[in-house]
Amino acid sequence: MSTPVRGRVRVAQGAKRVRLFLGGQVVADTVHPLLVWEVPYYPTYYIPRADVSGVLAPSGRTSHSPSRGEGVLSTIKGGGAEAVDAALEYPDSPIEELRGHVRFDFAPFDWFEEDEQIYTHPRDPGVRVDILPSSRHIRIEVDGVTVADTVRPHLLFETGLPTRYYLPRVDVRMDLLEKIGVVTHCPYKGAADHFDVAGHPDLAWSYPVPLPEGTRVAGLVAFLDERVDVFVDGVRQERPEPKKRSRVR
């Protein structure tokens, strides 16, 4: 799988069958998707135009990218529904691989890789997620107060991210956690509920029903190491630097 780089954009040929549904109807179906890293953190699928079966209606609006060129926006219709300006093409892109392909916004569609639905964004084939049981002693403090203390954590190792410590609820001061109305989605682990901790906003999360790859952390609680104090076998860990996000270009 070649990965040519053009400026800040990386392009690779995908190996999976990818389908998009709109209103319950297939609007794109391909075995030749492109994976395009518009930002370093995750890829976006570009679908060959010949594999788009939904009706594309150019809206007359455009979107300029310094790296990809002048984009033409279209509304796509299918299954009695429409997604306004959800399709984007770069017919004269300086990145030759993108010509003849359509980039779709993720949210309006139901996306499938082979026969499994995916969420949030495509999975990066270069990212690995390992979840390992451990007997390390993990203690979490917030403002000097111990909010979790366990010797049976699960450690989650995800490429490019800090190690995350997932702790059994019976070893967490759940009386100090308040569930809030925030749910985030991970393409590898699923939908996470979020919690305020001891009056601090959004310091912890949990996956009640994770995707198959994340079943080992089902119901466990993780804390945002960037904003709490983590002790591993009695040694206080350096707080990770918050990850900076780049604009799509």
C-alpha cells in the first residue's frame, strides 16, 4: 500500500469494501477506497466517483484547501433523504490521486467497512489498540484527594496516545463522580459516557457497551491523565501534554 505525501496530505489505497447508506439506501459502494490523511491523526475515505450510486447535485458552492485545491460541493440524494453539501470533489486537485474521487462528510451517512458499521471516522490501519490486564498499583488523585485506587487495572495502549488506565468501578470513588450529558465516540472503542470528578468538569469516562475490540474495558473508568495526578506503583507520573489538533487543510 503506497502512501504518497503531498504537502501535509498523505494518500493510501484502502483494502476494505466501503459502503455508505443514506435513508436506508446504498449511495456508494466501492472496493477501491482511498484513505486520505487530511490531518495527521486519522484518515478520511475518498470514494471513486464511478462507485457512487446516489444522485449528486452540485450546489454551486466551493471549498478551498491550500493542499488539495478548489473543491466543488454537492448535495447527495438517496432513500428519500438528502445530505446538503455533504459531497466534495477536487476535479483539478494538485494531488492527482484525488481527482475522480468524492469525499463525503461522515455524520450524515451510515458507514460500513465490509459488513461492520464504523463510527466517528475510518480506522487508521497504522493504529493499534492493545488492552492488557495488569497488577500494577494505580492511584488517582484530584486536588490531593484519592478518587481511585486499584491493583487490577487494564492498561490501554493506543498508537500515538498516552497509556490510559481503566479501573474497576468498585475501586473508584463513584460518589465523587457525576455523569454528565456528554457522549463521545471512538472508532476503535465505541461510545463513552463522561463524568465530572470532585467538581472538576469532564475528568473521567467509561465505555458501557464498547465495540468488540474494546470489550476488556467495558464498564471500567478512565481518568484524563492530563488533568489528574496518576501514581503507578507509588511513583507520580508526568502529566501528558494535551494533544493539539490541526485544522483540516
